[in-house]
Amino acid sequence: MVAINSEELGKRIAEVFTGSVVSADKEMLVVDSVHLFQVATYLKETPGLDFDYLTVVTAADYMEYFEMIYRMVSLKQNHSLILKTRLYSRDNPTVASLTPLWRAAYYQEREIFDLFGIKFEGHPDLRRLLLWEGFNGHPLRRDYL
Amino acid sequence: MSVKTEPFYLNIGPQHPSTHGVLRLRVTLDGEVIVDVEPVIGYLHRGIEKLAEGRTYAQNIPFTDRLDYLAAMTNNVAYCMAVEKLAGIKVPERGEYLRVIFSELMRIASHLMAVGFFLNDIGAMMTPVLYMWREREKILDMFEMACGQRMMYNYMRIGGMSQDVPEEFLPAVKKFIAEMPRYIDEYDQLLAQNEILLARSKGVGILPRETAVSIGASGPVLRASGVKWDLRKMDPYSIYDRFDFEVPTGQTGDCYDRYWVRMQEMRQSVRIVEQALKQLPGKGSVCADVPQFFRAPKGEAYVCIEAPKGNLGFYVVSDGSIAPYRLHIYPPTLINITAMKDMAVGWKIADLIIIFGSIDVVLGEIDR
């Protein structure tokens, strides 16, 4: 499995969806959170890219913003990509859910909602996963002590 | 004439012998037939990802033992590999070979447990488990020789492992590897054509190929559905490109195929250990020179390996301090239980236990 050239892929996506690419280097592709769902659909359905297999979905809290990290793989083409998006709201971070595209995101998005408080629009059943209903706060945020 | 029936809600677990830990299943039944099933998890949540942010890289290794506690050595390896990738540390040759030997022995031990308890769930109460524990004990004895522990090894270190193996270890592995194919033949003789196993698992809990890919399943669950996807072959990490082995795949993706794939994988693991023993460098260091409180350079790394239960990944972010800024564990079984509903709907409640057993879950890994 090789990592796809995300620099070139970024240029290609910037042409298709104007203003969607924030940055693209060898390691990863960072897109605007508004365009995330469109870009993900494009990555999944374009022949030659064929990202049919979503593996890790996670988030990281960098205080100024939340970073969403997606790693997708194509079983057909045997290549992988790290896709990221940044959410700048702290009170109400919201991003499109990728569960309609890959069911692999179902539990992982619920977990992120639980531990980071990020909301996923379009998720079929967004509830806490590991902690109980009524738990106060989101433990994986850096300011949760 | 149809009789109108009320749906019946049944709660299985978290304290129930057949839930392999503390999983809770909320099941909706129509008579005895499953209409809906929803896993409820979090009873073993210890917040390892949060705890890791306050501890040094080396202090986090014991936490990884407590994820998939039936394959603790593999978790150790995966975590250390992620930190090594982040810091650009190279493991000495002998260390790499020993890691492969330990990982593959761990895979055999984990699959023995999986198959044994799967048969337990089917109704072959305890007898197959005890046959399989006979061999698992030998593997645990070997691990005890190497690190003094039988379950929570804490043996791997960043850059290699804590110490070289004692002199009696390699002869014990050789003896075990010579014996093991005969034991697997014995299981096959007892089980492969067993009427009860066939009747209860053939065609039960089918996971179609497309669904398996869509939910992101991995490991024996994905391969049983006919997808030839093994990271040891597709993305050879460590030194797996030096070994000759095959990737067994199932055809229909039913419970029997998942059982069958695990049996075949044990044979392949034996082959890998055999080759690793032949190629193992006789002398040399097993651990790179890494200071105890080392600072990883700013950046991030993601490593995914083929653990016994599927693709196990560690995502580490460093801000240049002695502790990880963020550690994320990508657990294979959490993803695999997404398929529970697809497999179980339409089957009877007794089949649910088998379907669940065939996924091979460990709650330490799901809840983290």
C-alpha cells in the first residue's frame, strides 16, 4: 500500500471544488469543513481514486481549532490518504457526518461526539458512546481537567 | 391468518457469560427471531487516551497491554512502532525478528482462544477450549520465560524490547513450532466435519463482501467475506516482506468461514515463525539506544498493523514534550461489531450468541 500523492490530489480537488483545499503536502490533504462531504464523496466515487474503505476517524484538540482526521484506503488501487479538516468553533463545532458514505464512521463519530463534543450533521443516531447520558463535559478536550 | 405480536425487548449483559466481557446487547425480538440488535458499550472505559496525555512515551506501554488483553504483545508492538515512526528510531535486526516471532505466537494464542470460545458458544461446552488451552499454555510459558509475565507483558520498548530472550526460549519455540501443525490437524479432525459445528455455523450470520468493506471490517471478519486484505501482505510493515505465507480467505462470510479462516491463519503463523527462526541473527542488540525520557520531535505518526483481531492502529501527535499530545487507538473489534445488526437480524436468539462469538471481541479494546 502506498500513500497517494496528496499534493497532486489537492490540486485536482481545488479545480473541481473551488476554495475547498486549505493545504496539501506529501503527508496529508486539509480541506475546508464546508466542503468535506463533497470532497469525501468525490474521493469515494471517482474511478482511479476509489477510496472504498474508511479506517480511522479521529479528532485532536489544538485549542484554537479542532482537527478532524480521516484515513481512507482503496482496496482496489491499494493506496491510502490522510484527509483533515479544521473546526474553529469551540462552543458548537459542527461538521458533516461521513456515515452515509462509509458506515465505518458510525461508532467513531459517536465516540468523537462523546469525548470531544463535535457534532456530526447527518449522523443517523448521534448519542454518547462510551460515557453515560448526562455526563458533564468532553474529556478529551485539552481544557478538561 | 396472521397473529399480531408485540415486540419483546431483551437485555443481554453486561454481566453474562456469553458476552465475552462486559458487552451489553439490547435486542428486539419477534418471538424468538431477532428484529434489531444494538451493542451498548463503555462498561470498561478507562480513558486510556486521556491518561496517555499525562505520561511519558515509555510509561504508556503498560496501558497498551490492557487493550486487547488476549493479544497484549501485538498491542505493545503497534504502539512502539508508532512512536518509533514519529521519532525516526530504527529497531535492530534481531529485535525486529523477535518482534515477528512474538507477534505470530500471540496470533496463534489469540486465535486459539477465539476458536475455543466460539465452540463454547456453539454448545461444545469447555472440551474444545481445554484442548486449545493446552497449546496456549505453552505459548504463555514461552512468554513468561522472556518477560516474566503471562498476560500483561510490557515487554516491548521504544526501539526494541526490554531484554534479549533467555537461552531456553528459542529451543522451546522450535519444539512448539514442530508440534503445532499436528495439534491443528487434531483440531481439524475433531471439528472440521463436526455435525454440530456445521449445522450451527454454516450459512449463519452471513456478512456480504460489500457490507464488510463499507463498515470497515478487518482481520478474519473481512477475510472470511472473501476480501484478500492482510496488512502483512498489502502494506508489509516491519520485516514481513521477507516471509513466504498465504492469506486464507472465506467464500460466503458466514460463521463457519470466520472459524475456518482463523484455523488456516494459525498454520500460516507457524510457517512465518519457522522462517523467522531460520533467519534470526545469532547475536546483536535487541533495542536501539533510546533515552528513558526522550522527546519526540514535533509532528504526528500513524501506524496500522495486522493484529489477530484486525487492523490495529495508533495515531500519535507530539508537541515536542516528553508525553504525547494526543494518542488515538484505532480498535479493530469496535469497527467489527458495527456488523452485528447486519449479521444477526432474522436469526434466532441462540444464533446471536454464535454470531457474536465468531467476531471475536475483547472489550478492553472496544472501550479502551
